[in-house]
Amino acid sequence: MVLKDFYKILSEEKTADSKHTITILVNEKHEIFKGHFPGNPIMPGVCMIQIIKDLTEKITLKTLMIQTLTNVKFMALINPEVNPELRLELDINVTEDDLIKVKNITYFNETVALKLSTVYKKI
């Protein structure tokens, strides 16, 4: 895990063949938030992308590298002091050429914070 002590998994549920719902708790005291931004912490977008990759690797039991990112839409700012609990819905599919396609929607409460589609290749 690249983001050591950044979050912990609270729950994991496989909701269908390719669909997973994972709830995480973000460590609001993590070093990253001291620089992004002092007094008003905001989840860096790159950290969300890394969390999605980490969770996909955990589910697929594969080491992955991002091949493409599409439809990356940050819909709401995530302040870990206000909303440290996030729900990630992942739809993970393996293609015929052995790529892993993931569609993600990330929520805090009922607010959509992020929508993202990505393709990973195994390394």
C-alpha cells in the first residue's frame, strides 16, 4: 500500500458477480492533510485514484498499473474532518485481452464525491 496508514477498510461486500461495495475510514490526521490544506483538509484526487487501485488489487489479487483513466469527475470535495467515512462502489470486469476495467462511484453519506472509469493492466 503506497498510502501507509491513510485509510482502513471498515467493510467489504460483494454485491454481484463483478460489483463490490467497500467502506473505508480516512485517517484525518495523516501527514498528507498537513499540506493539502492546513486548517482546511481536502482529499487529494490522486489519493482517491490510488485508493481505487489498491482496492482493485486487493479484490483481484493482482498487481496492477493504470493504463487509462476516463470520465474522472470530482463531484464534491472530501473533507476528512467532516466526512472521514467513504463508500466506494466498484464494478470490476476482466476483458478478453486480460485488462481489468473498473467503474467507480465514491460517496460520503449520500453525496457522490467521485465518478471514475479506469483500465488497469497486470504487471
